[in-house]
Amino acid sequence: MFKQTLQHNPVLAISLCLWFLGISLLLPDRIFAMEGEEYAVKAAFVLNFAKVTHWPDKAFDDSPDTVDLCLVGDDDFLAAAFHSIDGKQVGEKILRVRRTAAASDCRGCEILFVRNDMDRATLLRFLTAVKDRPVLIIGETPDFARIGGIINFISKNGRLHFEINPQEAERHGLKISSRILQLATIVESD
């Protein structure tokens, strides 16, 4: 019956097509806006994590005035959100944000943020590239803090939370404030 109505009323058919097209064009924008908002919140968290993390002095041999935050993942929303914290003060240093495309580009990073759209093999290459170096490794992939990451963002009941692996932080020579550890879910390496 509905099909016959559409066949006999081309104006209605065109109107419905335009309506569905309009909805499909509006929906991704809202999803993208939500994703951008989520990364803005994560960027603020990362800035605060940087402020409560203590690195060994040798971590800043190559850039004594900056804390370098390297973003892994080719995403404009990620870059835009983290650009908002570029140049912010972290103790006596300035936070500098840059994109990193390859694991070999992680040299000089004191913080590494790994986006969740990475395959496991690539993720492990990045984790290996900073192994045994004083790098605060932050991600958003299930079990990230168990497989070599230090801090992992998780969603519970529609709210953003984070896990911390203190053993991994210690392995990297980092000390994270006990105040932050009290707010986190503590996990151990697998």
C-alpha cells in the first residue's frame, strides 16, 4: 500500500527522499561533534595527567623547556581537540603537541596518546618503540593498560573514566600522583 502511494505521488516520494537525505547529513555532524567534545575532555585530562606526573630529569635531555605530547592517529577531531592544550604550562615546561605517524617518530615524546582505531600489530610497534623510556603512554583501547599502556580511557554508563597501570608507570621511570591513582581503576599487566 505504501509503495503504491509513493508510485502515484512522486512529490511525496521526492519529499521523503529529501527528508532521509537531510537526516543522514545531520546525523554524522552530531556524531562528529560528540566525538570532538569527547576528545576535548580527554585533552583536558591529559593536560592534568601531565601536571601530576613526575619524569626523571633525563627525560628532557633533548628538549629541556618542553613536554612533548605525540598524537598517534590521523584524525582531525583528535588534532583539533589536543591543539587546545598546545602551549599550556606543565610545571616549569610548556606542553608541545604534535602528530606522530610512525613508531620510529616517537623519539623525543614524553607523552604518547594512542587513538583507538589502530590494529593490534601497529599498536604493539608503538609500545615497543617507547619501551623502557620515560614516556607516559595514554590510550583508549580495551585492555590498553594491561598490554603496555599506562593510562587508558574507558566509558562506563556513558561517562568517561580511566584506568592506570602503576607497575607500567614504574617500569618507565614515571611517578604518578597518588591523588590521581585514587580516582582511577588500578590494573596490572597481563
